[in-house]
Amino acid sequence: MLFSGIIAALTSLLFPIIILLLLLPNACYVVEQQHAVIIERLGKFNRIVSAGFHMKVPVIDRKAATVSLRTMKNGFGIDVKTQDNVTIGLEVSAQYHVSYDMGAGPADSGIYKSYYMLQEPVDQMRDFITDALRSSIPVYTLDEVFAKKDDIAKDVNATVSEQMAAYGFTLVSTLITKIALPTEVENSMNDINAAQRKRAAAQELAEADRIKRVTEATAEAEAMEKAGEGIANQRKAIALGIKDSLEIIQETGVGNDEANQLFMFTQWSEMMTEFARTGKTSTVVLPSDFSQSASMFEQMLAAGKVQNHSKE
């Protein structure tokens, strides 16, 4: 009787211990950093617990959801039409996170709204962004879309942020990461750019050629001017030399006619000497008799007189 009573007592104690050991793992749980857990009691929202070690009532309480508070990214592509009827493809990247605002009570917090307010929040956010872009892009031309894509993205982000805030999400940024053009449009734009560059290059070459021609013409004009001055100075120097030579000859008592004849003979002799020295021919034929040379000189003087008479 005593032994059976001891066994019954041990059995009565062992059963609750077994039940406790079975339920204990379900009662204790740990929430990771940057996460929050929504606890429901008998199917109804009960509380929100943050990171750390926690306990709940087994069977009665359950973890309805584990919500990540980290910033997430979602990318997608859409087709839109510009004001000038060009269909372009946009690649969009959205960064978002569950709102950290706790509100006046748990039911007003971003964690509560993100789980209970919307079935597919990410898909809904994509729909909002798509609708906003397809409403904004048609008021811009293709060139304006390229020039103002950051401003367009900021406007879309501001609009969608207000819409997603009602569902407990904060839209950090919306980026247009790529603008894809139809092949024929891209080829046309490349041709236009190439033509503009060729035209600019042609204009630069023409301007360079004009500057070269102007510079050469200016240099040639300056050279001719200097050459003219040199010739004028040379002639002036020759005239002064002739004048001085005639004056010296006349001072010896020689008459004007004789002085002129002597000067012309001297010039002739110098010319023949210079010709013999610098001429291309290696031989100069002169009369053997000096009297014949004198005759040649007289003929040259006679020709000069005839020329002077013809001028008069």
C-alpha cells in the first residue's frame, strides 16, 4: 500500500513536469535586433515586442508576425510615354522601411499598420509609383525626361510617401536608375549627335583655316611693305651715291656731259665685272681692241641720248 502510494505521488508530480518541459520552449522566444514581433492572444492583437528575450502564454498567445525594421529595396521596370509620343522604359528602384513611429498606441504604430492594414504592401507601393510616373512623364518631352529625371523621381517619392504612410511604411527614396529608348529612336539620337559633332568640327576647321589665311595674308602684306621700304631705301641710297659721285667728279673741273659719260662708263664696267663674277655663263666675249669697246660705249651713250630725246 505504501509503495503504491509513493508511485502515485511521483506520477502526479512527473506529469506536470513533463507538461511544463513540453510547453516551456513554446513560452520563451528571442526577438532579433532591428525586428519586432506582433503577439496575438486567442486570435486578437495583444502587443508588440521589440528585440530581446520574451515569454508568452503557451497555446493562448502566438507570434502572429515578425516584422523587419531594416531598410529594404525593390526594383522594377515600367513603360511610359513622353509628351512627344516616345515610349520609353524606366527602371525604378524604391527604398523603404516600416515606419518607426509608435503613435498614440500600439494600434497606431507603423508596425501594426504594416501587418494589418495591407495584404501586399510591396505590390501596392509599386502600383502607386507606377501610377505616379505614368501621370508625370507625359507632361515632359524626351529630352526633358533625361534632364529632369531626378526632379521627377523626387516628386513621385513625395506623392507616394503620403500614400504609403497610411499603411505604416516610410518611402525613403525613389530613383529612376535607367531610361531605355526604342532602338530606332536611339539610333536617330546617335545620328543627330554625330551630325552636330561633325558640324561643330567643320566650323572649327573652317575657323582655323580662316585664321591661317588671314595670318598668312597679313604676314605677306607686312613682308611686301618691308620689301617696298627696302627697295625705296636702296634706290634712295643709289641716288645719293650717284649725286655724291657726280659732285666729286665735277670738283675736278670736268664738265657735266663728260662727268655723266664717265659715270655711265664706270657703271658699265662695274656691270660687266659683276656679270663675269656672278653670271651663269662661264665666258664673256669682249672686243679685242679697246677702241671697239669705246665704240660700244659711244653706242650706249647714243642710245641713251635718243631715249632722252624721245621722252622730251
